[in-house]
Amino acid sequence: MEKEDFFSEKYIITSDCIFEAARKPHKTCQDYSICGDQPFPFLIISDGCGGSDNTDIGSRILSHVAKTNLKFLEKEDIDISASIIYNSENAIRNMDLNQSCLDATLIIVYILNNIVYIKMYGDGHIFIVNKKGEIRLHKTVSYNSNAPYYLSYKLDQKRDSSYKMSQEQEKDSIGKVTISGKDFDQYSFPITMFYKNITQRDLDDDVEFIIITSDGIDSFYDLRKAEKIPSSEIIKEIIGFKSKNGDFVKRRIRRMLSDFEAKEIYNSDDLSVAAFMIRENK
């Protein structure tokens, strides 16, 4: 079904998304993204674990099951992660796939009654961009040894226990959340085993884009200069939209990756990007 703009009394919300395989080495893309306007504007991305089999399928299943669970959020903001993972397990059982195919992160962002809700299960990035093109907020969630806690671990007590035991040596922290923005200094705080990254914030007239990405944004490397490019520089390229009509994210990411390739800049990890473009409904 073709997505359409969402009209509220105050805002017009356009969504678009893309997922692209790593350029070096090139392999099956294990990232996935979907977006839409029903039952309300939403963005969903999922990043499959490279060390588990068939997570390209699992990330898709998680994303589409998450989409079907959005209806439970219309009346109240609740944690739908249990419903998502157990319904995803039902789906893979019928496909004769192992539970480990669901080893994937999941980020859900939706807008309801002019409030932005963010549910983040695993690692990734969130950017809020104002109408001047400035990064008002950049939130990064990262895990030690690049090993996030996957919802799929809830399906297997042995795997769940094994993950928790492996993280015991990390003492009180299994990762960190880093937050920066144009109006305040960067700060970080540790993630504990039971941290739930579920937040909400009011939408205001200064916001033009809300963008989520997988950690593939951290994998860009300049071969000529032999240096890694920070995500803060990549996001500047992402928001350089020449046109804000239609598939504005798909066009921009494909052009960016093409331009990078000409400069011998490559991403070594898959990349998924999803975005809201927000305009006032005048």
C-alpha cells in the first residue's frame, strides 16, 4: 500500500525509509525498515545480528509484527515488546526457523496527538533536526562489545542467562546512552541490564525532521584518508535533502552512498534510515 501524508489539525507529517547493505564487504542486508501513516505516523527499523543465521528474515518479521501491534498504543503508551517477540516466535515456528533468526534490534517511533513516542530495543541513533538544519538532539544507544540485548533472548532461558552472565564482568553497566545537542554539552549515562529506553516528548513547531538509524551509521570509513567518519558527520550528509517530496529519504541515501563510493568512502555494516518530515498545517 502506498504511504500518504498524515494530516492533523496542526501538522502535516511525511514519512520515508530505506535499508541498504554494506558496501564493503557486500552481503545480504540484515537491516530492514518500514514506515507509514496508519493507524498513526510511524517509523520502524530493525538491525539483524551478523553472527546469527537468517536475521535478514527475522528483522523483517519483527518489523511487521511490531507494525501490527501499533493498534494497542492508540489508547495508552504501553510496552509492546513481549507481544512483538512472542508473536514473532509464532511466525518463525511456522517457517521452521530457529529462534536466533530474531536476534535483531528494534526501534519504533510514532506520533500520536502531537506527542513523539520512542521505543528502542537494542542499539541505534535518534536525531531531531530543527528548521535551520541544526541537530537539536542526537541520542545514541551503544552496548559493550557491540552486543545488545535482543528481545529474542526472552524466548530461551539458557541464552538469556548466558548473555547476563557474560555481562556480569561489566559490573553495573552493559553499555551507555550518549546525548548531545546544539544547546547543551554532550553527556552520557550507563545502561543497566534492566534499562528500558522508552521515552516521549512533545512535538513543537521548530522540529522539521525526526530520524532514526541503525548503528550502520557508525561504520563509514574513508579509505583514502584511512580514518573513520563519525556519525555526527554522516547525519549532516543525510539531512542534505535536495528535494523534500515523495521518497525523500531513499533518494538522499542512494545519492549519498553513490557520492561516497566515488570518494572511496564505504560503510562496513548495513544501514537503515527512517524519517519523519514535519510541516505546519496552515
